[in-house]
Amino acid sequence: MSLDPSQDNPQQNQNQGLDLSAVRSKNMPHGAGSSGGQASAAGAQDPNAVQVPALVFTVDEASFNDVVAMSDRVPVVIDLWAEWSEPGKQLSPIIERVVESFGGRLVLAKVDVDANPRLQQAFGVESIPNVIAIVKGQPVPLFQSALPEDQVKAYFDELLKLASQNGVTGHAVVAGAEPEPAGPAHPEAEAALNQGDFDTAESLFKAALAASPADEEAKFGLARSGLGRRLIDADPQQLIAAADANPKDVEAAKRAADAEVVGGNPSGAFSRLISLIRVSAGDEKESLRLRVLELFDVLGADDPAVTKARTALMRALF
């Protein structure tokens, strides 16, 4: 793995007027990630939470294996420092402040290289300060000099993107602390989605699903990414009017159903699609069925409109 915040980001879509956040009214459960050795979930209600002693803690040679295990679920920044390093003394408080500002999306393990020479040798570190990260047990070089706070944050932003692409989407919870409301399980993907960058959002959600196929929030995000892509630059009322004017047009019906879901009328969307399924066959029938299922993912299994439509869909198909 490698990381460089100076690399260009993918070109983002400028369509930011589409509000996909209001499609589902309930909070989604976070999908469970892979269990990382000694790292454990903070509670059955939040399987992406990882108990840590603190967001910033000291680690030595004896406890370092716990840090490696923790990195399966949350990115770990390693600050290799020494008492004699003046740049390191300047840098360490900055790193600590920035890590804490991320609210548990990553943690900081501090290593005194004089007291832990074997860790310094293991990382091949020849100069201090030296900051690396560990993601899924793999070292990720970051930087080797004192940097201003904004540049440190830029590196950590890129680290979180890299971690998400590799399925590391947990968040740290300090052991014994009162748990705070969980944020999104895939913050980088959600941010891309909210900015209208559907290509990036789709890529990140697909990576999360590849790592954890049962991740319901990733499924939800992927469905919203597809919905957003289909409605780029579209006028929802025009889509609905076009389908109403030509009720046998399968593609027009699918576009109108998308618009109706985003507009808060999922029952109308499902009624439109399922009515066409009853009189369609072959590829057209299958494409309508798949669109209904995708919109089920957007709304969630316990949405009343989905519950009702699922029964209607079964009758229409069989």
C-alpha cells in the first residue's frame, strides 16, 4: 500500500442538488467488518466499534501485536519519536490533536524508539521523527518530518480513503467511555455520494462489500449511488410526466420510479413498476424486477412501502 495526498482525486460530478440522504427515514445498522485479533466490538448494537485504551496511547514491543490486530478494523497511525528529537517534539502534539479531531476514525500509537529499538529496526526507520500507518497489518509510509497541521490532516484524509478501499471502516471507542452516536460506517464513500461524485462512491461501496458481503450500509450506499447516477441532470417531474404519457414504456417507467422514490412516493414507484411486470416478459420483465429490488435496497427491508411491494412483486412474478 502507498499513500500520497498530493495525488489528484477522481474528477467529481458537480451535480450536488440531488438529496439522497432523505430517501430512508431510519438509521441503517453498520455492517460488520472482519474481526481483528484482540480488537473487539464495543457492543452488539454497533459491530463496527473497536475498543481501544485511548485514541492516543503508548505502545511497546510487548504490546505491538495488539496494534497490528487492531489495524484490521481501524487505521493505526504510528508516531516513532525520541526525546532527543526537537522536530519530533514539535510534531507529536500536532499529530495527537489531528488524530483526536477525527473522532475515532483512526487512532495513534506512540513508540519511543530508544526504549523499543527492535520496532525501529522492524520498520527500517533511520531518521526521527517518522510517521507511518498500519492498515490490515501492512505498513503505509506517511511522512518523516515536522509538518503543519493542515498537511498532517491531508495525509490522514488520504489514509482513511485507502483504509476504506481495503475494507477497514471501523471506528475506535475508548474502553469504559460513554459511547457516542455512531457516524456513517463508510464516511469517505458517504462524503463522495453527498458531493455528487457517484463514481468514487460506487467504487468505495463496492470495495466495502467485497470485504464484507453482509454489510447492509454498503448495500444501501451502492443502491443510492446508482440512483444518483441515473438522475443526474434530470427533472423528476418531467420523468414522471413522460412515463404517465406512455405507460407501456419500460425504460420511462424505471426512470419515473427512481424520481418517485427520491420525491417521497415509493408506493407510486412500486405500483408503476409492478403493474408493468404483470404484462411484460423476457428481458424487459427481468429489468423491471431488478429495478424493484434495487429500490428495495435504497429504502430498506422494514420500510412499509417495501413490505407491501414485496408481496405484490411475488404475486406478479408467480
